[in-house]
Amino acid sequence: MKHLRFSKFDVVRHALLILFAISIIFPVIWFLRMAFMTRFEAVSVPPKLFWWPTLDYVIGSITGYVPATGGTYAGGALAGFEPLPRFLMNNLIICGCTTIITLLLSIPAAYSLARVPFKHNETVFFFMLTTRMGPPISFAFPFYFMMYSLKLIDTYPGIIMVYVFMNTAFTVWVLRGFFEAIPIELEEAARVDGLTQLQTFMKISVPLCIPGVIVTAILTFIFSWNEYLFSSILTYDAAKTVQVILPLYLAGIEQIWPMLAAGALNTFIISFSLWIIGRRYLMRGLILK
């Protein structure tokens, strides 16, 4: 067997990478562990390193039947604690529609910027990217007044329109790189065989770019899923997302940290599951990129 040899530089580099990874992962694990604690164990001083796990708050965040004390049920839900399924469904509807609409707009736009020469091509692309250069809060009030005038406050179409606007520039930028990575000779050969520009786009370019489209779809969905600012401003009940409802778990008289941690855990599971399902396409897309 061939022995591996590591220089001192390799050892130091790997040690620093491990410490860096721990510094990122540890706070997340430390917070999520509270989902399996009682309300008193979660805020105990000194912190408990060993405890008897409970699923009371994980189940309670879904059912709305939250324990009023410790780790036992006390006959009802606490005031102000709304179950997450309704808000998770809002997230799925809003993020799913945002992803689909954004891709329908971005795929032809990215292909045009990558393959169709026209005057001021790069200028159009630059001004498209400027929508991502400013801080999101600078768009908040214009969006609010626009949606208020259109009577789209606290509606699915209103928040979806905003999410599409904020994500389109990013998806066009990513997809443009994927289309440019496809050898131009393949499209030229298709044109020689009699295909039109549109047929070449539909039958050659888009199928070859499917891994990139899936990568972009996953990233767009996750960005929309984690968005908080616009959802907190443009929704208040019917279209409220889970990212807005979670901080409210600490806003009332009963500040129960395990409830917040349980809600965050349930939210994380959905986005993590999406990554698990699409990780094969994600790697293929990154290699193509």
C-alpha cells in the first residue's frame, strides 16, 4: 500500500479548514438542538450538554398544540403560536411559482444574450444586473406603493411579482454562462440541417442546458424560500411566509426558544430535502458551468 505523505503546510491547511467548517456548523447545530429540549432546559445556565430529548415542540410547531410547561402537554396551544403547515404551504406556492416564472423569462433572455448578436448587448446585460447591485431595502417602499396601488398587498401574485423581479437578473446571468459553454458548432450543424433559430434553441440548446436549468431552479427556489424582507413588508396574513412567522414566536409574552428552533428545523428539512434530491444535477451543472 502506498503511504500518503503530508507536508506541514498540508496539515496546517487542513486543520484550518476543519476549524473553519466547525465555526460555521457549530452555531447552527447548537441552535437546532434546542428543538429537542424543554423550554427550561433551552435557557438553563450553564447550558446542558446532556439531556433527555423530547419531540414536543417539533410536533407542536406542526400541529399548533404546544406544551405550556416543560416537556409535557398542558391541555392546549399557547396564544400567538400558529401552526406552520399553512405558512409552509404559502412558501411552497410562492417559491414554486417564482421559480417557474423566472425560468420561463430567463431561459430565452439568457440565450439571446449568449447567442443572438445585437447592438448594446452588454449594455442591456449590465443594466439587468444593476437590479442586484442596490440593497434590497431600497426597492422595498417602491414595491409597497406599487402593490398597494394595484391592490396586491398580501396576495400571491403581488409577492411572486417581486420575487421574480429580484431573481431574474441572477438567473439570466447564470444561464447565460451555461449557454455560452455549449459548443457553437452544435448549433451551426443544426442550422445546416435546416433547423430555424427557434428550433435550434428548443431542440438543441435547451436540452443540452438542462443540468444548468436545474441548478438555477434550485438556487432560485432556495433564494426565494429564505427571503424575509419583502415578505415581511408585503404580506400580513393570507400570503405570509414561514420566514415572517418564525420571529413572532419570540415577540409575545411567552418567549419559547424551543418553539422557534423547532420551526426553523422543520423549515430547514424542506430546503435540505430539495438539495438532496437535486444534488446530482447540481454537480453536473457546476461541472458544465
